Amino acid sequence: MTSTQQRAALQRQIWAIANDVRGAVDGWDFKQYVLGTLFYRFISENFASYIEAGDESVDYAELPDSVISPEIKDDAIKTKGYFIYPSQLFATVAKNAHSNELLNTDLASIFAAIERSANGYPSEGDIKGLFADFDTTSNRLGNTVKDKNTRLAAVLKGVAGLEIGQFEDNENELFGDAYEFLISNYAANAGKSGGEFFTPQHVSKLIAMLAMHKQTTVNKIYDPAAGSGSLLLQAKKHFDAHIIEDGFYGQELNHTTYNLARMNMFLHNINYDKFNIQLGDTLKEPHFGDDKPFDAIVSNPPYSVKWIGSDDPTLINDDRFAPAGVLAPKSKADFAFVLHALSYLSSKGRAAIVCFPGIFYRGGAEQKIRQYLVDNNYVESVISLAPNLFFGTTIAVNILVLSKHKTDTTTQFIDASALFKKETNNNLLTDAHIEQIMQAFDSKANLEHFARSVPVEEVAANDYNLSVSSYVQAKDMREQVDIIQLNTELKTTVARIDQLRAEIDAIVAEIEGEELEA
């Protein structure tokens, strides 16, 4: 079986488990248990592989907890960021899950112990609360302890049966693939609430390629609205051959999604010392001010959400917003995220940000911010995408590419709205579509009906409107009509009609004459 076939089989298997086990529980509510169990298996096998260190004579799961010395534990936590005793391993618990009447409380104790193992170590912030959403006492699992344990055991058994193979040399990508597959399916089936935290992989790939374009190395990559971490991880997946020197940074407002993002990092073999995901409101309480600037920034922030804006008079003096001289409207925080990203961007890097199209043509404060961006030559490209590429919304969004190292004063506009493949309920970008966009982005060439590089003077004269449609003429898809040929055909048709009418009149006259004679 090829790796592609193996992945497809695994995905079918894991989605069947997710649906069969949840029963009447809403899939969105149940996702934490499937995702959390997959994560529990991953860190267990990852940790056991680390302890065994390739020695086939050692089976960590068979060792008694008592043989673990404090020195071994201390060294393991410093390296892996957490500790799991043999009795706490996923395989150990899953083996007897169906007969364990204390399964739900045992799991709660194990998860608490894993998190607690990092206390006082550098990894404490990365491990703390990881299992907070895996509530083994929740009534969503059942009304009685027996019901809860039955469902938990079924999830453990299902995930244990996944044919992921042995965890060797930290090269197994199937855990990460399975996790991404589950998240994307939950997002696709959850409507708007799911789409808010997950950027589809095909769009993530384009965004990552734009942000990382022609950079052989970056110091670090950052997402100020990290969601489940899919955008950051797409950069890792696409640029494994390059070096992201200091790791992956992100901030997320929603606590559950914040936990998903941290789990996602581990599941893609990013160790705790190579990522830093923080919880909080990026606009009001930004992290990483001491870590900036970043060579690559990727983001799909929430569209047109409300924020405190001018109600906080200190924000106009914030070094993120002060240079523009105006704050984004309180009812539309889009440009607040844009200015935040720009502030965190290095002089050699790029930021690629998904944006609601309205911010590119509306007046007021948003126009003033556009003027600031254009006059200071920060806008490299604006790319309009096809509608219905994201979960939970059919909006045709744009990607804004910011740069602080442009060599000319033109702004590029790309109309990629016709590039999509219809698949199930959503459209998607194929690799060929992404390549077409990237070739245009790289060359900055003027391509009829697709791309155009516009002088700053023209943008300024157009009231700093940055809508792609204002600069790239859409191709006229209406059927072309040959007027001369049409007139010739009309004349022939009219002549034929006149002939038929004459023939009919003659027949009618003949009939009427016969009736008179009779």
C-alpha cells in the first residue's frame, strides 16, 4: 500500500470512528474526545520511543513505574517537556479500558499528572491545560458513569486500532495528517463556528508560500490569530527543506482552539522549545513584543469583528497603530490586525493576511490606513480569491501581502477569482492554481485580465482604493456576436417568412374561392 493509499485508508477509518462512537452527541461537541485521544496516543508513543532510544531489548510499557529514577524523569522532562510513567501510557490504559470501571477518573488523573510533570520546567506553559477540554465527567459522554466509561473505552479502542505504525525517529507524519484531517472535517461540518478556527490546507499553502517567498531561511514565523495552528504548520510542511531558525509563534483568543493549536504543534513533531503559542486578545494584550521582528507572518484573522478601538484612548499611542495616525473602526477590526502584523514584521520579511474585501474600498478611517500603507510602500500585492474557499462562509476574500523591502513603488493586483475547482460543498485551489498565482506574484508582470502592477500615483488618484477589480479588468465571458452575419441571417429569415406568408395567402384565397362557387 502506498503512503497516499495508507493516508486515505487511515482517514476513512478515523472519521468512521469519530462518527460511530459519538452516537447522538453533536460532532462539534465530541471533537475534543477524539482529538484529545489521538494526542494522548501520540505523546505516549513519542515518549516511549524517546526512552527506549532504539534499544529493542527495552519495552517501556512493560517496566514498573518504580524503576524510574528522579534523574531519568528530570532529564526526560527537560528534553520532551513532559513525563509519562509506563502505567500512564495510552497503550496500557487502552488495553483494559472496557473492563475498567474507574476509566473516566483514571484518565482525568493521568492527564493531570502529565500536565503537572512540567511544573517548574521551561515547558510548563506549553503543557499546562492541554487536556482541559477533555472532560471525562461531562454529561455529553453519557448520563451515568457506566455510560461515560463505555463511550471513552470505545474512543480509546478506536484510536488504538488506527494503523499508524511504529513511532520511529520522529519521522512519522501520519499522526499529524490524521489530526489535520479530523480538524478539517469537524470544521467543514460545524458551519461558521468551525470555519472560524481552521484555514483549509490549500489556502494555507498559498498563504505560506507568499509569506516565505524567496526566503531560504527565516528567523521565526508568526500568526497573530493562530486558530488551530494550521497556517503555521503549512509553512513547516512546505518549507521543511529550509530552516525556520527560532520556531513557531502564535496567539489565540479562544481557549479550546488555543489547546488545539498546541496539540497540533506536538503532533507535527515540533518540540515544546520550538513553538510558543499564547492565549489572549492579540489587539488588546499582544504577546511577543520582545520577540519581534518576524521574517514571516501568516494570518487569517476574524472578519470585521468588533474591538475596543477608540474607546481605549491609549491605543492611538500604541506603536502598532500610532504611525497610521488613526485606529481601525470599532465595528471592524480588520485593519487593526493588519497594522499589528506590519508592526511585528522584519525589514526582510513578508506578511500574508486574509482580508475581508470591504476594507479595500470603504472610506473613513480605513481609507486613511490604506493611504498610510500605500504612501509608505508597504503593500506588495492584493490578491482576490474565488468565493466559497473557506468553511462557514461563501465570501470571496482577498490576500494582502505586506513587505518592508520593496524595490519599486508599484502595487500588484492579481485577480484569481476564476481559479478554483468545485468539490463537495466548497471550492478549492489546486496546486496548478497556486503555481499560477505564485508565478504572477514572482514576476510582477502585467497579464491581461489576471495581474497588473500599478504605480503609486494611480492608486493615490483613485482615493487609495485597493480593490483588485479597480485595476484588473475582468475578462468578458459573454458570447461574442458577429453582427454582419446576424443581419444576413435575419434578412434570409425575413425573406423566407414573407414567402411563406404569400404561399399561405394564396392557399387561403383558393379555399375561399371554392367556398363561394359552392
